[in-house]
Amino acid sequence: MDETRQPHPERDGMAATVHPLIRKLEQRDTLSQNEKAALENAVARTKEFKADEEMVREGEEPSFSTLLLEGWAARHKSLRDGRRQILAFHIPGDFIDLHSFPLKVQDHTVVALTPCKVALVPHEDLNRITENFPHLTRLLWISTLIDGAILREWLLSAGRRSATEHMAGLLCELLMRLKVIGLAQDNSFRLPVTQSELGDALGISTVHTNRVLQELRAKGLVTWKGDLVEINDWTGLCALADFDLMYLHLEHRPR
């Protein structure tokens, strides 16, 4: 039977913090008021991180999962000599380590790319959600499965697409994801990521990254001013990337 927790004094005022997550989940299905309340009541506290600060560390065994509320973060793995591969960009509404609830030990690191604000959700509260809210549990499960779908698309791009095609696909993906949470206007969005960080995501050097961006500009596909990206030719960018948004599973389909 569905039941909501009684609000905790320390959790008062947390309702607005989960709005990006709720908006993301409701892109795919409708949440009941009880399910929304369960998410709101599960937030124990918020925490802030500076840019370049590690939010999740490989080898840790956290007792909570972390929901990104503001800012950008990146999931990555590093070699012993310091070379790293960014495996995902995270935006508000993303649970950056929801899988730590069942898996316990972290096998990668998540770093703040910009100043970030997060909500900490104790695993005991996630356990309560799985016991009392099966529909909400399925939606949270789907969000982790979509993380895997995005990673598969990135692997395909890294293995079979050129760096220019890969970058084009990444920009298409980010635009669609940001639109879901209201952080993209028309075909433009803020991308507060350095060329070095983009290179770490594509597996190429900073110099190569710069050449790729220049090529996209020269083709008239994008305009890039500071951290503002404007896609001038959406059809052309999608064609270059062979972009198919199916892997983002944005359709509204009851689970």
C-alpha cells in the first residue's frame, strides 16, 4: 500500500529541490501526488560542491545517493598515469549515483564541472520507496537504464564515428536532455564545459577538439559564444551525427 513519510523537521522546504527530477520522470510517465511526496520526503539535506571537486569517489561505500540540483558534473574513470575518460555529462535532475543503492561500492568517480548543488537521499529512504512505491521504483530504474543507453551510444560514437560526428551527436543529445528540464531555449543552451573536458569525453586531444569545433562552425551548423551554444541547422547536425533520439526514451509511456 502506498504511504508517504511524515515530514522531518530538517527536511522542511525540500519540496522544490526535486523538481528537476520530477520533470524528468514525468517526461516518461505520470507521477501521483504520493509519489512526488515520497521523493520530496526522501531528501535528507542539500550540499554544495566547488568546480573540480569530487562528488563521488571510486572505492567509496556511500549510505546515500546524490541527486544533482544545480550545475554540471561528469562521470569518469582514470588510468594510473592520470589520463581520464569522461563517461557521462550530468545535468540537473540526474541521480549521479543511484546505482550505489544496490551496488554499494563505487567503481568510478563523479566530479563537479561547475559549482554544483545536490540533494542527498539516504539509501534507507530509497529502500522504503522500493517497498511502498513500485511504480515510482520502476521509473527510477528506467533512469538508470537510460544512463546505460546513453553510454552505449557514446561507445558507438567513440568506436565508429569520426570525432566531428561524435561531437555533433553529443550536442544533439545535450539539447534534447536540457529541453526536458527547461534549460534549453529553442535550439540554444549553455554548455559550461571546457574544450579539455569535451576532449576527455570524446577521447581526443584539446587541439583536436578545437579543430572539430571549428569544423562545425565552418559548416554553419553551430555558433559558439562563451558557453552559449546555438544550433543553426538542426537537420544538418542530426544528419552529420546520424542522430536518432530513440536511445533517450523521451516518449510518455505508462510503466
